[in-house]
Amino acid sequence: MTDVIVFGESEARSITERIRTAADELGTLLLEAHEREAWRVLGYETWGAYVDGEFDFKQRRSYQLMNEAKINRALPAGERRVTAREAQDVQRVAQSLGDSEAVRAAVAEVRAHPKPGGGKRRGYQAPEDKARGLAETLEEWCDEADGETPMPTGFVRSLERIRDAATSLLYLHEEASKQPTRIDEWQSA
């Protein structure tokens, strides 16, 4: 059995930076292949067929990496590159990833208002997921209820889910009311 030699701190930082650089490069290369239609030249009918045939990841992941590359391409030289989580948030905020000014403004907005707790973490469930769970619960009730059948056995748990979702929605409402909306900002300009 071979002994593993653990990295020192500088080696660990070095390999981590190399991984980040490689990940950035992958998105940039995918973006170039997409924009310059490498998939057509190689005989694929669609981008998805190209990704499925040539790589060990899904089309959805290719779009995530390309969008991250588009965002980073719009940033000024020397500015910290966006993380995958930031890229998802920037996509929701920016009107178009093709407009460099809009992308830079979206990056600034996302970085100025980070998600609570620094993004998703173990045990964290986004409010929209809680709301989705509530809708699923209500749908189950509707499917099971025929007017004569008693409530499902998980009634108490379902009520707890409703309560949790309502609490989350209330919190979101309170937080949103503290922040000016993009429409408010536009109207005041």
C-alpha cells in the first residue's frame, strides 16, 4: 500500500487555483465551441447531441458553464471571477448576458446582497422549495379527498409544512419591503 503524502498549505492553494483555472477554461472552451458551431462541423444536429456524444456531462451543465464564462467575459480584467452560485443569481438579475453593462451591474447587485448564510448549505431549504412542498401537500390532499374520506394520516406534518412555508414567505416579504425594488429604483431615476 502506498502512503499518501498530504499537501502543505502552499501546495493545496496552488492545486486549488489550478482547478479553478481549469474550470474557467472549460466554460470558455464550451462557449467558443457553441458560438463557433463546432457541433455542426462535427456532424451533430444539435448542441445537446454534441454534448451527449462528446462529453461526460449533460447539456444543462454545459449551459451553466457557458453562462458563467459569458458573465466572466463581461467583467473587467482583474476583477474576481463569479462563482457558480453567483452566476446563477446574476442570470436571474441580468436582463441579458450579452449586455456587458447589465452583467456588470447584476454582478455588483448580487455581490452587494449575498444570500443569507453565504448561499445554500446543509439543512437550508430555499423558501421557493418550501412553497413548492406546500403545493405538493395540497395537491395530495386534493387527490385523496373525495368528500367522505378523512384527512390523510400525515395531516399534522402537513400543517407543520404549511406553517414553515408561511413563516418563510412572511420573512421574505419583510426583507423585501426593506429593500427598494428594481422598479422603485427605475421610477426614482
